[in-house]
Amino acid sequence: MADAASRLTALAEGLLAQPLPVRVRAWDGSESGPPGAPVLVIRSRRALRRILWRPGELGLARAWVAGEIDVEGDLYEVLDRIAGLLWDRGADAKDAVHPVRDPAVRAFARGVLRLAGPWPPPAPPAEEVRRRTGRLHTRRRDEAAVSHHYDVGNDFYALVLGPSMVYSCAYWQDGGTLEDAQRAKLDLVCRKLGLQEGDRLLDVGCGWGSMAIHAAREYGARVTGITLSREQAAHARKRVAEEGLTDRVEIRVQDYRDVLPRASGPARSGHTPPGPYDAISSIGMAEHVGSTRYREYADALYALLKPGGRLLNHQIARRPEPDEDAYRLDDFIDAYVFPDGELAPLGRTLATLEEAGFEARDVEVLREHYALTLRRWVANLEQSWERAVRATSPGRARVWRLYMAASALAFESNRIGVNQILAVRPAPEGGSGLPLRPRAWTENGTA
């Protein structure tokens, strides 16, 4: 009888109708596939049971997170070869692995079943999001989703993100470190918002406080930062205190829907008065809002800004779908990374902001910048692998390694992008308060 690797390779090539672009090493030590190619290591037959039970991305993801599938060689190369095999051939290739009526699929399933070993399939890894109940994007469900993603240990994120503790794409120039590029991004946001001494800034989804600290320290802004992550808030408050900025920065655990606009008045001692705000930054947060709530989100931010105030919305976008109603997040990302997260095309985001009353004044595309950032984060994780595993769990570290590497390739191939939208709430007479040359911030550092 042929060894396990040869049998798996033959089954895969029969299903895909072309040579397998990676080498396979099976649990019995056998190998098959093109010499010199990166190696897909199948450590256990349990991986096959997962794939048979949940064909497609989720089964593969569970086997990866559990350590039953691994890669020997360049992870990017393996992902790129597999993506080229399944995605670059068009929709027919993606759909072909699912219908049970397809003879090739049935033959593949029968062959894998003989190799898979006794049933039932293993339980999902502990890192998979728990069963979700209730309506999508309620306050309670959003809080649980944010906690799943962000409350996995500040020490872990510090290893991945580096000293900047910024979890969104950096702004790269020739040379420079990740910290330099993240500082440049924060400064770019502040310049686009036209921040000046004493301006009131609301930072929606403030993360670990980097934007709030930069705006207060470098521009003299009075900042309210809000997040649903208690671990983020605790870390951000500690950083604010260490910077001596507690009189200028307040960090709240609060939903954006609960930040009520009020007329300016006396503030609590050491804190920013409630809105209306002079400026709002939302950096990497809107992806959590969801399509059913996005207009509510836009309306809330519009109400929180004073006339003439500016919004900087920094958001990941996807390519439009032929059938927008059929869109859903990838199974792996939904189950392990961003539960209930949704990406929208840039055009839909712009339209919703304008429907809420905003005037869109500038869009800057940072797609390549995010790919560079993700590759640096992956390098940080790999260089500190043992410490990262101790800081969270082996499965969680594997989730982030796969997620960030695959995302880097997705940005590079233009399957997803990221954009900064600068919008204003026009004054009653229509004035925007922006300069005639709206890109001045990139030329001389001022707006």
C-alpha cells in the first residue's frame, strides 16, 4: 500500500486536476511532491477528520490552530501557492471543493476517509470563539467579540506590535523602523484633523492609547479615548499616567453608541468635557461596526462633532462583490480572529458617511503600507515565538501568525485594502474649514 503522503498527494491532484504546488510530509514520515518546494506537514490523522467534518477553510483552520498541520519553509510562499491554486482560477475553482454531487469530490472524500482514522472528529480548539447568541451587533455581543480579539494579553500584543502598541497600519517612508512608521501614521492623522492646543478629540476604538497620547503630548489636544476592551483600557490608562497626561487624556470602557453629544460645559476635574468635539479619530475600529449598524455609527459620529469638525476614519475595505448580499467574512477570521467583523467596499463607506451629513474631503489609500506593517508584525512574532506562546497559548500564537501572514498577502494582491477618509461636518453656511490645497499635510506638516 502506498505511503500516506503519496496517497494524499494523489487524492489532492485528482480533485484539483493539476499538480500539487507544495510537498507533503505525513504523520508516518513519508513525503511526496515536488522536490525543493515548501513542505506542508500533516502531523496527525486528526487533521483529516477535521477537514472531512468541516470541509473548506474552517476545517483547515482548526487543524492549523491545533498544531496538526504546519509548514516547513516560508509560510508566505506556501500561502501564496495555495492561494494561487484555489483563488486565481476563479469562482469555479473555489466552489468545486464543496458540492457533494461532484464525482471528484466524492472520490477525494472516500480516499481521505480511509486515511483519517476512527471518528468522531476532535473538538474545536479552545481558541475558537464560543457559540454566539442573540442579534448581531448588539452592545453585549459586540463587547464579547471585542474581548475575544483584544483581551488575549497585553504582553502578547507588546511582543507583536512593538513599543508603539499601535494595532493598525503604519505609514512607511524609505528606511526607518516600525516604531518610526507608526509615529508617522499617528502624526499624519493629527495633521489631517488639524489639531491645535486645547482641541477636543474623541478617539473611537482607542486601543492601547497611542493615538490619544500622541495627540495630547504633541498637539496639546484634550482627548477622550473609548474602547470596549478592559485590558486595553487598563494598559492605556497606565501609559497615560506614565506620560503625565492624566489632565489631558481620559480613557473610558464605553460603546460609541453611549457617547452622548452635549453642549460644552465644565468638565470633571482633569477630564475632557463632553462633546461636541472638534475632531474624531476612528482608526481600525469601524470594521467591528457591521453593515446593519454602519449608518447608526455614522450618525453618532456626526452628532458628536461640532459644525466644522473633522472625522478621520481609517478602515480596512474589501473589493465589491457581484452579489453584495452573498458576502460574509472568511470562516477562519470569523471563528478565530474578528468574530462578527465585516468589511465594506470603500464606495459604500463613503456613501454612508455622506448620507449621515458628512462631506468627504480626502481619501488616501494605504494598502501597501498595511502589507509592510503585517510582515513586520509576523517577524516580531516569529522572533519572540516562545515568549509569545507563554504570554497567551500555542494555539493563539498560531492564529495570529497565520492571520497576519495571510492578510499581508491579501493586501499585496489587492484582495483587500485600507483607506483614510477625511470628512467634515459642514458649518451651517457650508464652510468646511479646510485649506484650498487639501494635501498640505503631506507637504509641509501643516494643514
